[in-house]
Amino acid sequence: MSFSNSTTPEDRVRITELLGRSPQGDFDVVVRDAKDEPIVVCNAPLLYDGTPMPTRYWLVGPEESLLVGRLEAAGGVKRAEAEVDAEQIANAHLRYAKERDSQIAPSQPGPRPHGGVGGTRVGVKCLHAHYAWWLAGGDDPVGSWVANKLGADKSKYTITNQVERTTSIHPRVVAAIDIGTNSTNLLIVDADGNELAREVHVTRLGEGVAATGSLNQDAMSRTLQRLAKYKTLIDSHGVESVRVVATEASRRASNVNLFLNDVAALTGVTPELLPASDEGRLTYDGALGGLPISSEKTIVIDIGGGSTEIMIGSSALEHVISIPIGAVVITEKELHHDPPKPEELTNAIGLATDFVEDIIREQPGIRDATRVFGVAGTIVTIGAVELGLHSFDAARLHGLVITRGAVEDVFRTLATETLADRRHNPGLPEQRADIIVGGCCVLVGIMRKLQLNSITVSTRNILDGIVAELRSKVVI
């Protein structure tokens, strides 16, 4: 939807009168009454100064606002939460956020709006926002509840500039590439979400970055060679929409622009230097994709090569914490012998627990989590070693519950072996054998400090979050 093109000068004057101030962003009047008076406006997701605008639909009709205000004053928010099914409310928040966020370009820098109706993720915050969305044609159970309490007659209103919620841009095939510190990965899916290709290859882009602060030429060359092969796969599948992201090693490197320019020239796609917050959001969405929506406190742990992201949420993501240690960084900084000395292992685990202590101070509610998921190479590999898999089997690994005792057993086995012996463990890819102990140190430290009894493996990850976002673009 183009906000500036359909807003008339008369609308802007009238909305200014109704708000008591000048609008700070673009909007469209989407619901009017029989006298052509504005009743509901649809806001752009970002104000003129770039400030996020989480509330997409605003109720501006004077009579409607007064009636809903009286309902709220009479305890309407608590009554709505008590009388409307919590799962229906949670799903409405997700639909609302998805519709709003589809208006923001994936490459948009800076902060983005969060939450669902009224800017919250759970429960009910503002009856006005729910009722506004319902009047504009939204599938909002709380808005419907408000209409019922007010005895509202929807036929009194006309929906204008209605959002086309049923027509989506679903490119025939979409692809996502994640250029990480340790591996460079590809996912291609068709319009129905069927997986056409999933590639995971160790390229070790972040080799030496922790010490030098820059990407070395060999690491960049390895990664570009892998991307060239991915480009061939993308072309062979007729991919119509591609998104390429780079994460921690690239965020740290002083010469990253040189590398990203080469990536763009090779792939034909401008890569995004993904902020840790966006990396966490996409990983959280990807890891939980396909799972039932739950209001339980949830943690998703992503141990990468250069950093570890810990995401906290429930039915939606609430917090992303990024700590600057991962399997590659821990190995390069702390593990200098083969096999590592006990004091090296102790220091590596201690480094992880120190960071977790900081997280607990900032987010004490993290200890209340009842669901814990782990994604990406380290955790998936620990699961494969625990099962003794001779070849990768996503069906057996996805949803695998690993107890803390089992994680500790895998860690002790791998940490006391030489690299040459370690390579023979079923389930451990040869390319990951030299850094798996470092990754184990991070996971052991996290599980010990948070007193986690178990962790559930998810073979889905940031790639799944990216392709889901690509496929969810809606024509508005």
C-alpha cells in the first residue's frame, strides 16, 4: 500500500483535528462512516524520522473512540482477556505483526516495530487497536468481542483502500544464503515450502578474525568458491527471490566491505550485514517454525562460530542476547593443546558462564523457561554424536531431546581425545572436529549456569526464518 498517494489534503487536515496534532508518518484512511468521516487509519510501519510504529490500525472516529474508552474504563481489557481464548489472541498478534512487517524492506536499517496488536505480544493492551483492525476487515477475535459488547453495526461503515490479505507474492522458488563465521549455508524452497536444496559447508570465513580483526584472503576465497557453487544451484532451480546475509565474522571484520562487494558481484544480490538482533529474530522464527504456538517461556540457543545468540520469548520473540563467543572463537582463544588441557577447558567453560551470569542479571526471567531449543552446527552435531549417526538424518535429529548428562558425556569424550582420534566419532563431520570441543564448552557452560535439564534439537535455523519471511510478502 502506498500511504502518501491516496491521502487527500482534506484527510490530513481532518486527521490532524481528530488527533490534536500533525501526523508524524504516512497513513491512509481505511474505514469511513456514512458521512465519509474517517473512522480508522492505517499507519506506515515507520514514522518520518525512522521511529518504529507498531500500531498499524488506529481508531480515530470520535464516537467510536469514546465508546471503546468507556468499555476499557469499565474493565474491558481484563474481561476480554478472560473471555477470549488466549491462543486465538496470540495468533491474532502474529497475523497483525506479519501484515505490518511485510511493509518493511528486509534491508531496512535501524530499529523495527515489534509486537502485535497495540504493540504487545501477549494478552490485550488496547481495545481501540483491536477494534480498529476488526473494522478494517482484520481477523481479530478481541475486536469482534468489542463489537459485540458495543452492539456495533458494521454495515454503517465502508472499508476503503482495503488491504488485499488473500493475494500474496509467492515467488515460485526462493533461496536464502547465510554466510557465517564457520559455515556458509544455502536453503532453496518452492512456493509450497517444499525443500529443494539445503547445503551446509564449512568455509571458516572467521578464521583468525578474533586475533586480527580482519578477514584473511584464503578464508574469503574459500567462501566465494562455495558461493559460486550455490549460484549454480540457484540458477538451476529457477530461483526468483534470493536473500544473502552475513553474520558475526563479517560484523567484526574491518575489511568486510571488500568481501561483501565480491559477494554481490558473484551472486548478483546485495548481501546484508545482519545485526545480531535481526539474526536472533530470524533464527527464533526459523527454529520454531512448524511447531505449535505456545505461551510457555521459551529459549532458543544458537551457537555459531563467532558468537552465540540466546533468544527469549513465548508465542513471539521478546529478547535477543548476543555474546561474542562461539565454537571458532573459543577454540582459537582458549584451546591451544591437542587434546586440550583441563585448565584450558575450565577457562573456556568459565568464559561462557561469565557471559550467562550477565544475561541472568539483565533477564532474570530466563530461568523460568520451560522450553529450550538448540540450533546450528554445534548442537546438531552433539545430537548426531549422541545418536552415533553415520550420516546426517534430519528426521531423527529434529526434535531430539538431549539431557544435560548426555551433553556432558559427549563433551568429556570429545575433549579427552586427540584430533586424530576425535575424527572417528560417528556423527562428527571431519570439518567440524577441530572446533567441536570449543562449541561443547559454550553449551556446557550455558546449561550448567541456567541449570537446564535438557535441550531439544531443531534442525531448522536462520535459513528457515529467512525463506519464511521471503514467502510471506503480501501485496498491500
